[in-house]
Amino acid sequence: MSEKFDEIPMAGNIIEPGNAIEYKTGGWRAERPIHIAEKCLWVKNGTCGLCWIYCPDNAIRLIEKDGKYIHEFDYDYCKGCKICYTECPTDAIVMESE
Amino acid sequence: MTAVKKIPKDDVVIEGLTGDAAIAHALKQCDVDVLAAYPITPQTIIVEDFQKFAADGEVKTKVIPVESEHSAMSACVGASAAGARVATATASAGLALMWEILYCAASMRMPIVLTIANRALSAPINIHNDHSDSYGARDSGFIQIYTQSCQEAYDTTIMAFKIAEDHDVLLPIMVCIDGFILSHNVERVEMLPDDAVADFLGIREPVQPLDPNNPITMGPLALTDYYFEFKEQQDRAIKNVPDIFKRVEAEFEKMTGRSYGMFETHKTEDADIIILTHSTAGGTAKVVADTLREQGEKVGVVRLRMFRPFPSEEIAEVVKNAKAVAVFEKCLSFGGAGNPLAMELRTALYHLAERPMVTDFVIGLGGRDVPPTTFVEGYEKTKEYLKKGEAPSYETLGVRK
Ligand code: SF4
Ligand code: SF4
């Protein structure tokens, strides 16, 4: 953020596409979603995935590895919007204050 | 681009054209890629004539008849972002409706040519000339040039593209004519051959156009961390305008023998009182000055052309030895410390150890006629104020009070 006026693109143009990934919006979060694996349908049998579908920030990863189902939050980008918490049918997500 | 050369007399087409038609013909020759506009009096003929050129296949321009001026300027920004040469036209309420996007056009650095037939703002509804519309947009970041004749409107429209599209500028530009007084008044206009205009302007070379193969984002968000730096860029860009303007005019002069300057001076060298005004009132002022000179009065005229950027130093240099400058302007800045033109001048003179007195006369609002006698009245008042050693900050002339 130390660039001077002549060290940045004209008119605020973003001249390289896809660079939103550099902007880690996780810092906006007031509450953090916590996953309770024992209650989660994805972990149990690889179904559901509603949290992953609804997350507006692509901050949930559903991983399938060696026949196991793993659920992960990407806290670099999770803004703590609570949508996953609201949508989860089994209360497998709880919110904790940051 | 080929070197500019003098156009032989026989290649020049002479026609009787209104100010609007002169601008439409200039736009036609400038090979505009996109023209998006909404009709409004007294600008309507510009777009009407241009639509006719398009319908008759005389131009390849994509004409977009939008549903409002807000959309007109938005479409212009989009087209300009894609690298097109873009023009539009408006007046009064239409300009007011463009407001939000005027700022976008300037800060996104889109070299759009916006021709304006200056008209009063409502209410009450009035279709006639004053400068409240474009004066109001003076801080939008547009370059503003005011013209006095149909020939000058034609010439300035052509030069406007070259100034705006210069890579050291990249700013939108307003070319202003007085509504009805010039927009609907037929004058002799010398028109250049098409290929001379094409050679003079060349093809626009966009710096950072929208391109699916090299995707970029324009006009995104910049908050406390970067916004100010982008304004610094914009401020520096508009400061480049006088140099580029002079270079473009010099080239145009080589081709046509005509150039106008950022302002015109008329008998100012030894003048005690200098009249400052612009647009068609400038013509009246010069006639008045000539007549008063015959009666032994030492009076001259500065007819301003470029209001943005305001040529402060250059004007100060011309008027600094006069006893007074009498400003005649067609706009009221309600409740302001002064009216727009006088305010600029007073600021331009402030640094001088000895300043001429500045008198300010608001004239011609809503198209009220400005006969020579109005100038004489202001001139006589200025002489009186000089004798008294003080003047009111401004007064209205030509109104029943
Ligand atoms: S809280 Fe919102 S952003 Fe964070 S993982 Fe849940 S849905 Fe995504
Ligand atoms: S919505 Fe709840 S149950 Fe479904 S995958 Fe997400 S955490 Fe698991």
C-alpha cells in the first residue's frame, strides 16, 4: 500500500485478472464457524454438502481422500457470514466469537 | 500519421451551417465509432443530422438512441473503454441527468467528446442560452472549451478528439456552443476534405482497452488506501492539457491557417479596462470595444475559450496591467463568494502584488438578450467603481429590478 500515484495502474484499473485471491477477506470475520465432524453427513457418508453449495466465498472444502471424507474451512476467505451455520441440517457447524 | 500540410483552397467546401449542423459535420468527418445520445433542445439537430448521416450510410458509426442522458454517457463510457472513438451531445437538464457518469468518464480517463448547446436549467423550464449547465459541471474533470462561431465550433470539435485522446491527457472534453444564438444560427463554414481530417486525427490508440484476450477491470473500488492517488493522476493529466492543446492547435493551423488559443485577446495591450467574457457574448463585447475605442476609451476584450483547465497564469499576464477587468457571465452561483467566471479570475489574480479591480456582471440568464448596451452599462459602472475605489462583488444587468 506504499505505492505512489505513478506506481499504480491508471484510473484504478485492475490489469491482471483473478487477483481477488490476493485479498484475504478472512480478516472481516467477527464470528468463526467451527465444524463438528461427528454430526456431519459429508464426513459420515459423503452426502449433503449444503454448506459447500451455499458458502458465498468458496471458503469450504469438501475433500475425498483414501476413501475418507474431510470437511475444511478456509479461514483466509471465510467472512463469518453464518450461511453455512444456518443451512446445515444437522447442526454440525457452530459459531464462535473471534 | 502523415505530416500535416496546408489544404489547398479548392479542396475546402464552403457551406452555410448552423452551429449544430457544423458540429454534426465535424463529427461525421472524425470517423466516430459510437455515438450514444438522447435528444434535447437546442442540441437536437446535432444528433438528428448525425442520425441522417448514419441512415444514409455516410458514416460507419454505431448510433445508440438510448432512453436517457444517464444512459447516453454510460454507453459512451462503455464504448470508450473498449477503445472506440466516442461522441455525444446534450444540453441543460440532459447534462444534469448525465452528472453521475460525467465523473466516471473523467476519472476512468475516457476521451469522450461531449458537444453542448448551452441552455438554462429548470425551473421554470427555459430552452434558451446561459452557461449554468456546463459551469455546474466544471469540477467533473472534463476539459471545457467555449466557442463563438460555427466555424470555431466545427474546428474545435475536430481538435477536441486529438486533445482528449492524447496519451498525456486521456480525459473527456466538452465543446460548447450557445443554445439558439449559435446552435440555430446559420453562418459560413469552411469544411476540410474528409481525408484531411482523417489524416489529422488518425485512429484512436487506446492505452488500456477492454479486451477479452487480456481481461482487465475498470472503475473498481478504491477506498482510503488508493482513491487519493488516482485523483492525483487525474489532476496531473488535466494539467497536461495546455501543452497538448497548443500542439494540436499549431498542427491544425498548419492545415487551415486557423487557430484560436486558450483565449482570444482583442485590443488588450494598452487597455485600462478589459472585458472578460466568452462564447457568443465575446463577439458583442469586441464590437462594443471597437466603438468605445473610437470614442477614445482604452478598452479591450479577453474572450475565454478554455474554462477547464482555467488558464490562470496566461490570463493574469494579459490583464495584470489593466486598471479593471469587467467580467460578464451567464451564470449565478447562488450564495457563492462570487460567480463562476469572476471567481476563477479573482483567484488567478490574487498572487499579484497589484491587482486590477474585478467587477462582475451577471447577464443573459435564460437567454435574456445581451445587446451592446449591456456591455456599455457594465463598462460605465466599472469606470465609476474605479473612481470610487470599490465595487460590489457582483451585480445583475438586464433584469427588471
Ligand atoms: S461462515 Fe459464511 S463464509 Fe464462512 S464458511 Fe460459512 S458460509 Fe462460508
Ligand atoms: S451442511 Fe452440515 S452436514 Fe452438510 S456437509 Fe455441511 S457441515 Fe456437513
